[in-house]
Amino acid sequence: MAGMFIDVKVDATAARQTELVKKLVEVCPVGIFAQADGGTLRIVEENLDECVLCDLCIEAAPKGAVKVIKLYE
């Protein structure tokens, strides 16, 4: 994970909610979220370093379901 500035964690229950998954895919301006086969959430690891910390994913999800973790101080 060299060069990564953030990590994104999504609650396992939320990651299986098809409508929420679609919403996360739609709101992220840099394509961190994708819908995997079966409708579950997939984090696009190669796009994590593009995160602009806009918080749109956090706002779109139920409280605590999505966490953007800064890997720097």
C-alpha cells in the first residue's frame, strides 16, 4: 500500500445493500466504489489515492457505514 494516503472501510452489511451500493458508485467523483457481481460493493483499490476527501460517500450512507481513514497526520 505504498503511496496511499487514505483507506476506505465499509460495513459488511451496508456493502450487501444493492441500493446503497448503487448510490455510493454514483456519488464518488473518483470511482472508488464499484458494483461487483451479485450486486455487492467492491472497493477499487487503484483509485483510493484519488480520493478528494469530499465526504459524499459518508453523507450517502447510514451513519458509521462508510469510514474514510487518513493514513497520515
